[in-house]
Amino acid sequence: MISLRGLLLRFFLVMVLMEVSGARTIQWFSDAQNVNVDSGGAPMDGGYRFELGVFAAGFTPTTANTAQWAANWSAAQRLIYNPVTQRFTGQYTVTSNVAPFTVGANAWVWGFGGRAGNEWLLFRAPSWTWPAPDSTNPSALSWNAKNATQVVAGSIQSSGSPSLMRTVAVTNGAAPSTTYARWRDEELNGVVLGGAEDDADGDGIPNVMEFVFGTRPMTPDTLPPVTTSLGAGGVIQLSIPRRLDRLANLSIQSSPNLQTWGSASAEATLVSNGSAAWVVSFPISSSGRRFFRVVATP
């Protein structure tokens, strides 16, 4: 026969185990069929991503410190924007409170996209604080974008008119970094020609270059132009636009005839490496024509 004390002890142990292995669900989303646009008024496409996360303890994102956002950001989940339904929607299960996802930490939603990756949207509501796992509370937290009242980048119109979400162009800072493998899984899931040197959409641009330069691998496109200019002291300057948040190695090769190529890194001088472009310079050759090309590896 089990005593009352034994039953209470077993009940206590069960409750402790439930608390340890408990969970709490966050449903985070935007309403469907609302107009969502970038800073220029163009509709968001499938290249936009939305992340649910928190910033490091003690860091408060402002328009003055956008260059520091990514370094202080930790994402719990990333979603792909659906341009057909005109929304993002996800469900995240909280099972622990490992820092920085501590109980009570301010939760944010960071959206970013555009060819340069500098169209941003950052928002939250005062009630969006990181929860503790709680198996005794089956109700899910519902975080709807239209309810956001703290909007640091971009704008939210709860009425959905003229748009629900509108991003803003950020010139100082990079979006959360993305590896080629993650980008491939998001953009080329199930596509046979998903290798770095493959050309999934047949537009003459290898997938890895689509990754680096921010074009869509399943939409025929052209790469943004590399511009040249003459610099002081007899140098030629190359300005190479690319996605600063895409993790890849870029190098420059040169050729006198478009047939034989060799590395030009030894004579290259870094001019700047800002959010808009990677700028390098080379001494002007006195031996005739010279061609340059950009090589990217994930």
C-alpha cells in the first residue's frame, strides 16, 4: 500500500520532471494578404527573411548603432517571406533559457532583404518578452506583427493601409550573416543544380555568384555592375557591390587576353570594405590591356 506521503512525493517528482522537460510555444507571424513593401515602394519578394531573436544583455538597438546590431544579435528561428500569401508565419518552441534567451529578455523580429540586403525592419511589442518553458501552460504566445509598437527600423501600419510592413534602407551595417549552405537550402531546396558552380536558372550566373551579389538563383537576372575609376597616383579602382552578410571569400584575378588568368591579390590595395561595395585598387599596367574578374568561393 502506498502512503499519502509516497503519493505526494511521486507527484512532486513528476511535476519537477515536467517543469524540466516543459516547453512554451511562440507563434509569430504577420497577417496574410497585406501589402508589404521596401523603402522604394516595391513589393517584398521571396528573398526577404524574418528572424525571431534577442539582443545581448545591455544592448539596445537604435538607428544610431545599426552597425552593431548583427554582432549583438542571436536568432532563435528564421522564416522565409512568402510573396504569394504576403506574409511570414512560424512557430517556435522554447525548451530552455540558455543566455541570451533568458526569461524576460526583450524579443524582437528582424526582417531584411533587397538585393544589397540593406532593406531592414526591426520591431516588437512591449509584451514580447522571452518566456520560460512551462508545460503547465498549454496556450501559445501570439506575436502578430500588426501589434508591434516599438519599431526601430522601417514602419508598421496596424491597419494594413497603405501597407502593413515597410522596410527602410540602412547604409551603416550588415544583416545577420548567412552561409552558402543555408542559402542553398532556403533558395534551392530540392533543385538538382544546387552546387556552387551550377546555374540553376540558366542566366549565365553561377549559384555562388548569385549568393554573393544578392540575386535570386531561380529568377533570371543580371549581376550588379562592377564600376571602375582612375585614382590618384596612377591606379585603377574597382568598386564591387556584394552582400556583406553573405559568408564567402572574394578574390581578384587578372588577364592580358581573357584566356590566361592569374591572381592579382599581391598587387591589390584595399581602399574600403563598406556596406555598399568592396573597393580595391591596382597600379595601371604599362604593358597593354588588362582584364579583371571576381572569383567567389563559399
